Amino acid sequence: MEAKSKVNYSFIFMGMVIIFALFTTIKVATHSIFWMDDKIAGLFSHVPGSVIPFFIQLTEMGDKKGIGVVAILMLIWLLVKKRNYLGAAVFALSIAIGNEISKLLKDYFARPRPDLEHLVNVKSYSFPSGHAMVGMTVYFLMAYLLIESTVSKTAKIIIGACAAILLLLIGASRIILHVHYPSDVLGGYALGYIWVSISIILYNYFKKKKIK
């Protein structure tokens, strides 16, 4: 009964994420105004200038170089330490495909960046936030694989909490640095969560097939 309840909750949550992803993509496609963009951006406007350098460094954890370094280290750990070749393959393919999906969506929606002074260099369109979408894929899947190989419940909680905090800070940095609307970041989170969930489902499916 308990296991069934957990499964139902996961489906409900996924349904909510899919609905939100559809909501944001439709609103962006129809050039509608998001109330969250003004409200949330207004809250971040009070961030003191003294912490901007911190967020500039932090946002690099979600760009190509940051993702690349983290991905390589994770792949080395999976291949050399854990001998988890399936996990390494799913991890690498999920990041590569997720990044391409993010680029295709940006070009399709072609949403302009916020009309503010950008505090870091940007070249692509605004929706969805690649840092949020690809970051969700990388850090969520990485946390999942680390938790899977961890016995300690405390360590599992710490890994999950660290991944969640890092993702939230990366997303916040894109708003604080004036390169994304809050809806870009939240939409990116939703799309990234859908993609990483598909990756985890495929990982578990092939892992079971391998065991059999």
C-alpha cells in the first residue's frame, strides 16, 4: 500500500510539472505576459551589488565549461570507480541530447532576453533557460546516481539537498544577472525535470534487462 501511494504521488507531481511546462511554453509562444516575471524579478532586484561577483562565478556551474568539468568527473567516477557503464552512457547521452533540445527550443520560440543590462555575456535566445534545463539534467541525474550507490541515509539526504540548493542558486543567478526572465528559469526547470525523468526511466529499464 505504501509503495503504491509513493508511485501515485510521483505521477501526480510529474503531471503537475508537465502542465506547468505546457503552460509556460504556450504563454511564450503566444507572447503573453507572465505575472511571475514582474513579481519574482522584483524580489531579486533587491540583491546587493556586493554579491554579484559570487553569482557570476556561480552561474558558470551551469554553462558549457562548468557542465563539462562536472560531467567528466562524474563519468570518470562511474566508469573507473563504480564500473557502471550503463549509468555513464545514460548520463552522457542525457546531457548531450538535453543540450540539443534546449537549443532547438530556444531557436523555435526565439524569445528576446530581458531588456536590461546583461551582467554576463549571452548570445542565444531567452526561453528556456539552458542553465536551468541542462543543469537540472546534469545535477539531478548525478545526484540520482550518487544516491543509488550510497548506503547511508544521511549521505543520501545531503546529496539531494546539495543538488537542489545548487540548482536553485544557478537559476537565481540567471535572473539576478539580468539574462533571463523568471519564467525562462522555471520553464527550464520543468522541461529539464521531464527530460531527466525520462532518462532515469530508461536507465532503470535497461538495468533490469541487463540483470535478467
